[in-house]
Amino acid sequence: MKSIVEEIFGSKVFDESVMREKLAKDTYRELEKTIHDGKQLNIKIANAVAHAMKEWALEQGATHYTHWFQPMTGVTAEKHDGFINPDKDGKVIMEFSGKELIKGEPDASSFPNGGLRATFEARGYTAWDPTSYAFIKNGVLCIPTAFCSYSGHALDKKTPLLRSMQAINKQALRIVKLFGNDDVQTIKTTVGPEQEYFLVDQKYYEQRKDLIYTGRTLFGAPCPKGQELEDHYFGTIKSRVQEFMSDLNKELWKLGILAKTEHNEVAPAQHELAPIFTTTNIATDHNQLTMELIQRVAKKHGLVALLHEKPFEGINGSGKHNNWSLSTDTGINLLEPGDTPHENAQFLVFLAAIIKAVDEHQDLLRLSVATAGNDHRLGANEAPPAIISIFLGDELTAVLKAIEEDKPYDGKEKELMKIGATVLPKFPKDSTDRNRTSPFAFTGNKFEFRMPGSNSSIAGCNIVLNTVIADEIEKFADILEASDDFESTLHALIKDTIKNHKRIIFNGNGYDDSWVKEAESRGLLNLKTTPDALPYFKTDENIALFERQKVLSKEEVESRYEILMDEYEKQINIEALTMLDIAKKDILPAASKFSKELTDTIANKKAIGIDLIYELETAKKVSEYLTEAYQAMMTLENDVKKLHEIDDFEKSAFYVRDFIIQDMASLRKPCDELEVITSNSDWPFPTYGKLLFGIQYTGIRPVFPSIKEM
């Protein structure tokens, strides 16, 4: 008998089991070749697939379909078209053709394009990605697609991601073939993205304009209790939150999303959801759906999910740890150290290529996670620093050192580390402690890239990871294929790579101030803000890299640079305008009202000779902070006006970094001080205490209701 989870899992997905049921055998075999081998789908097969997909969708209650894609907005996009078509008798029939399945045509000029499209050049295309299954969402058949312009330029995050997967597949295959693995046909990157988020009560959220407009609190004094007791992390989940998580899991499972782990995170009201690994483009699709469903399901429970990287000052922000690995279609994880010299050598060559790629392309890895929100998080004692480094653990580092120096490895068995001739020490998967301060940590059979922010698509960082590693693997393959003595060349290649790139390996505390100085002495980059990092995108070397691997053209790189810089400026501009609105209309009037209440009390008490120490001291502080806040508000307002006069996206971004952000900090400080001393009855919106600790018990529902209720 199947469990309820088994019954509902993938029930809203047009997956291979549904395809086998709905399609003729020959049609299914042809589609399988498209999914697994990349073979082009002819229109006859496409029509048969479209008909079966439509019939299945109608059975599920769908009336519309959409090409579901991921433009450069960072969120998904969809345009719904009905299956409905008129027939000759004045009735309607439900139709869906192969042409409609394969290609759509949204307006390309209305999405961020970085100058690739003029407003009057509106044509764009969506193209079906058959490797990611169609699914039903809100009664609509969603067909995952790539999005490009009329001229063929990628306008989305999926197209370059698929290209990067092709690049690393092509180059990694060359390496495994050299090791005699002729049965391997494809190599795919796999990802398991952990998703952190906050939950707040909707009634409090709706009273915070900053949360509504920007996703984070722009004002807010610390409440008496934060995360200092460390009692929220892995603590008992509140029943109301558990009810939300239960419903969320069911919705994710219906879409075939492998939601596995859930728990309370470090900060109050913070939580995490982690899935099982899957192929990178599917993991990216699933993570976009996960973020959408977290927010949608939360509202059904009277909650609001905050996905911003730093919703609250003074407590931990939220990240999205990107667990990355390489796997063959024969089931071999190429980052799993094996038990034989053959497997060890193969593991070490891929490890060396990754070390070299991360060292040589620190700039690209840093900019792949650069956003206005993530700037608040990186470098604080809650997330990795903005300095890229690799954690390997003491044991693996010692092995590499022995290889570099051609010395015996002083482990459990002392032996010379000669590539291909000896076996690596059989160290367990978790041979060292975890280093949560490391941006890029080896964790036994994968690398955990811990820098991405909770609100970002994982496509960006995986495009970069796939591309830079593919490029280094290609160089390794060129050397090894040309060698007359494979074993000696391999040993020298790994040895030289370790020697030349060991500066990127750091197993210590990334939060320690001494690491900043040490990293500088090693020549590592410390790109603290988004405008510091993004210009590296368009250097000649990086453009050449993306073009060499056929992932992005020069025009596509330059367009993305413009989009990301412009997005940074716009986000901070919205925050600045929101701060001005709240300060002018809410905080200063509330504090002024409280000040009047104090002065009225002072006058009344003075008339009858009562002690006035509290009222006089408080009134003095309120007046001082009001003056400071007003002056800071006017400075911010004037600088925002200057910002709006700048018509160059680069200058705007740097102006925001150098002036607007500092102005915002100057305005926040006295306003938060006013919150501390102003009475609760006068303060105009919910405080951190209500936001972080305001989710109350609402009763218990069954964790797993009957299948009929689902």
C-alpha cells in the first residue's frame, strides 16, 4: 500500500511515468532521445506530445497553458493562453499544437534586456526545455522554457545555464574517457539548494511600509531578546509554523520537488527548507517554484514569508547554500574520492581543476552573488566573507601538500602520494569538521557554495561555476590528451596546480579580522559591495572566457552587467524613497506628538511642583533625536534628487554606494533611538519584538489529512 506522500508525489507533473502512459511507444522513445540526448524534436512528434499533454492537463482541471520562463527580473514570468478554440458549429474545442508547445512569443522589450532590445523591437521567443517536466500550477499547464530575443540573444537565466551545462559536460567527458570510462555518455552538474526564509504575522507585515515596498525593515531598534540564547536553532517548531510547513511540503511534493529537510534557523522567526540533489536546470526551476510556494502557502496561514537576504538588522540574514557536484549518467559522483588508484586519480584531477578555477576566477564567483540585499549579509558574522576561499579540511589539505612536495603522506599509513600508483587514505565522507565561515567548502563529495543570497535565482552562481570549471577542465584535457606518458603528466599537472593555486585554500576562521589581512597578503580579492564586484564581469578576459565556452556572447555579458548595476541602483533608490516616506509621514510626526505629550505633562506638573526629571530628560532626548533625524532626512532627500539627475547607470550605482547608503544609515540611527524612548501607544508601526516573536499558536491540524482533502 502506498503512503500518502507516494500517492501525491509528482501528481501535478507531466513526468516520464505519465509520458509512458499517455504516449505511443514510438513517440515516447523519440521524446526520450530529445530529453536525454538532446535530439531535435520533429513537428509530428511534437504534435503527439502536445495532444497528450493537453489531455492530461484537462484531466487535472487545467483550462490554460503558459510558457513558464525566468527573465532577468529574478522572478518567473508567465502569459496564460486558453486551450479553447471555436469550432464550425459555434461551440468550442480544446486544442494545443506541437507548434504552441515548442515556441511562444512574449514581448521581449518589456523585460530587462540591458540594451539588447529597443522598445519598438518587441519580438521575443520562448523555447520549450524538454529536460524539465511540464507541471500544473494554479490550474494552468506550465511549460518550462528558455527566453531569447528575435536576434537570438539570451534574455533569461535558463539559456546560459543550459549552455554552461553543455560546456562542462563536453569537457568533463574528455577527462573520464581518458580514464577508460567509455560507458559514460553524459555528465551533469547536480545541485541541492538550501532555502532560508523568515515568517512574520501578516497583520504586522501590513503595517510596515518598508517590508511591503522593499522586503526588509529600514527602521527598527533591537528588541530585548534576539538570537543570543541560541534557542531557536533546531528548536521545537511552533504549531502554526508546522502547519504551514506541512501544507508547503504537500504542494512541493505534488510538483515533484524533493523537499527533504525543514527546521528552525538561528534567528528568531527564521527557518530553512532543503531538497535532495537534482540536475542543475531542474533544481533551478524547482527553487524558483519553492520560493513562490513558500510565499503563497504562508499567506493561507495568515503569515508572510520574507525572502530578503537581511530583513532585520542585528540578527542573522538568510542565504541559499548551493551544494554543487558532478555526476555521470552511470551513477558516479566525480567528487567522491574512490577506493582505487584509478578512482583517486580521477577525483584529484577534477579537484585540482576546481581549485584552479576558483582561484583564477574569484571575481566571477563573487559577482555571481552580488546584490544590494546580499551586501548586508556577506562579511557579517552570519555568512561567509566577501573574500573567496576554499575549505578542504586538514586531511585532504595534507594529502595535497604531500603531492605538491613529493613527500610521504603522514596519515594512518605513511606512503608516497604518487598519482595513479597509490591509494588515497580511506578517510570518511565527513573527515573534518564543517567550516561554516567558508564561502566554498568541500563537504565529502560536493562543494557547498555558501555565498548566494536567499532571494536570488541559483542560475547565476551555477552559470559561473559550470563555466569557469569547464574552462579549466578543457585546459587539463588538452594537456593530458597530448601526453605520451599519461601517468607522469597527470601527476605533474596536479602537483603544479596545487603549488600555483594553494593560496585559495583556507581552513581557518573566515570571520577573524586577521583573515582579511592574510587574504590581502595572498593576493585574494575583497570585493565588499555589488558595484565593486560587477565591473569584473565585462573585463576582456572574462568576456573571452564566456565566449570560449559558448555560454554568453560579448553583447550578452555587457547587457547583464548593465541590468545588474541598474537593478542595484533601483533597489537602493526604492529603499531611500521608502525611508523618506516613513520618516516624514510616520516617525517624525509620532515622535513630535510624544514630545508634545511630554511638554504638556511638564507644564502641568510644574504648576503643582511635582518632580520632572523623567519628562525633562526624555523631552530633551526626543528633541535632539528629532533634530538629528530631520537633518539626516533632508540630506538624504537632497542626495536622492541628485541621484535622479544622473543618467548613466554606472555613475548612478557608484553614487548610491558612496552617498545614498551612508545617508540612509544616518537617518536610521536617530529614528531607531526615537523608537526606544517613544511610548508604544505613539509609535506608528510594529516593532522588532512583534515581528520576530509575534507568531502565536492557532490550533492543531492533522499533519497529513486524507488524500481527499488534498
